Amino acid sequence: MAWILLLVLAGLVLLVIGIYNSLVRLKVQSANAWADIDVQLKRRYDLLPNLIETVKGYAGHEKQTLEAVITARNRAIAATTPSTKAEAEGLLAQSLKSLFALAEAYPQLRAVESFTQLQASLNQIEEAVQNARRYYNAVVRDLNTKIQEFPSNLIAGFFSFKQGEFFELADATERAVPKVSFEQASR
């Protein structure tokens, strides 16, 4: 009888260890995925000043649009948590839409090779950000599910595992139409 009790106890210990390790693995994966998002966003932040300078040369009088992009970039850089980063990224996305709308109003800007290259680079980075965001959210989903499932919820609670925060852009920001004004634009 003692052997059976010892085997059951050993099985429970192994189960706890296995669940704990899977929670740790998901936590580390979510931190890694968040770091990947940060890397992609830093690439975008580094590209934006070049893009803004190129646009300034052709549409420098569109100061409000250019300043909005700079302000949104600085706010996005300063954000640290997924929710504040998501809010700031939504505002940055809106300001970038306004910036690219300038290219439609200034055909000579669209013809500049450096602007075209910067825009293509930004599009590639945007795709990488979306992929990193999807992966991060999938890992957070798996972590949150594991934390809530029985019996792993008992171990997660005992070891103080916290649910991850999804990286979601604000709906209102994503759906808002960019405001661009071309009143008496001198060309």
C-alpha cells in the first residue's frame, strides 16, 4: 500500500512539475514575442525621421501633418505596456496614413526614388510588425488559456502566474479616417 501511495505522490509531483514548466515556457515565449514586436517597431521608428525629412523637402508647409507623425512616433517610443503601446501605435498609424496621403497630393514627391524606397521599407516593416503581433497574441492566448484551465489554474495561482496582455490596436483609432487638409497648397 505504501508503494502505491508513493507512486501516486510521485505522479502528482511530476504533473505539477510538468504544468509549471509549461507555464514558464509560455511566459518566456510571450516575453520573447513581445521583444520581437519591439525590434520591429524600433525599425519603424528609425525609418520615420528619414521619411519625414524626404516629405519636408516637397511638402514642408504641411507642418501640422509632419508634426503629428513626429509626436505620434515619440509617444509610441515612450509606451511600454501592450495597452499603452497599442494605443500609441494606433495614433502613429493614423498619422502615417495622413503622411502618405500627402504623396497623393504631391506627384513630384511620389516620383522621388528615396521616398518610394522608404515607403516600400515601411510597408515591409508594417508586415513584419503584423506578423510579430499575431504571434505574440497567439502565445498570450495560449498562456492565458493554460492559466485558466484546470488543474493548471491551481499551479498558476500558487506560483502567481499572471495573464498576459494582448496587443490590440484601439478600434476607434484604426477605423478613423485620416484628416488631411490641402488648402491652397503651393506646389
